Amino acid sequence: MKTENVSAIIMAGGASERMGTDKTELKLGGKTLVEIQVEKMKKLGITDIMLSGYGKEMDGARSVADVYAGKGPLGGIHACLKAAKNSSCLVVSADNPLVPAEVLSELIEAHTGPATVLSHGEHIEPLIAVYDTSLEARAEELIKNDDFSIRRMSANSEVKKVDYKGDADLLVNCNEPKDFEKAQSLWK
């Protein structure tokens, strides 16, 4: 699959309780975590960039409000799958700013539908993945049943795993101050 045929979903919501401040506004190299991810999507050639849970507009990206508020990441993915201009969506989290663009490109190239997720060792990363918009109905069904598991969204479908062989530190998720400090030390 080519990047120009993919929409991007940047997960930028959440309460940031463990961080103690809005983590999307934290800066690395003078740019917010959201700006870093938007720039990465543009470099990949993605033109339909959606910001889930981010109430502000940004050049080259559009904010998409949840259809079902307060339903966590699955609620954001659901709304963006519904609003996407393309049939597949690359999902990344704003608080994973160090994931290399080459890895995201590899995910897109490997995607044949309906779900392609990054894996490393025994772990899978459901918020570093490509999902087909056809999963929107399944996401809505889960939400209506108070089940907010992203993994169950694609449970009955073929899920392709792309094994990440790079530095595991680049997958750091900035949820707590110590995580952000680690990201700062790795930022180049």
C-alpha cells in the first residue's frame, strides 16, 4: 500500500493524569509532541491527517471529535475511522514521538488489511498500527457494549504483525515525567 492512499490518526487525547500536565504540549526540539507527529505524517506523504482528542486546529491536520465521548482510545479511533478520507488509517500516538518514520512506512507497505500492528518481542503496539475503515462498525459495537479494547476491534480479523527490530527505547510512550525525560535524552 502507498502512503498517499492512507489517512493518519494521531491520538492526542487523554487526561495526562500521570504526566501532571497536558503531554501533547510538551516540547522536543522546540516542537510539541503533536507537531512532531504531524510533520512525520507529512514527510510520509499522508495528506489526510486527523487529530483525535485534540481540540485545536493545526496546519495540515484536522481535529476529529469523538462520536461517543469518554470512551478512551477506541472512541477516538472509531470517530477517525468514520471520518477518514481513505480506506486505511495509520494510527500513532502523540506521546510516542520517537517512533521512526521508516518504521511507520514499513507498516503501511506491509498492510494488506484489515489490521497491521507493530510488534516487538512478546508485545504488540495497537496504537502503532494500520487499520481499515471497515473496522469502524466493530469499534462501534464494542463501544456500545462498554468494551473499549482496541485489540478486540480486530480480534475476528486477520491481524498482520510487523516485527520491530530497532532500538526499543524509540517506542517510549511519554505517560510520566520519567518517560519524557528519557525521550528528551534520546531526541536527536
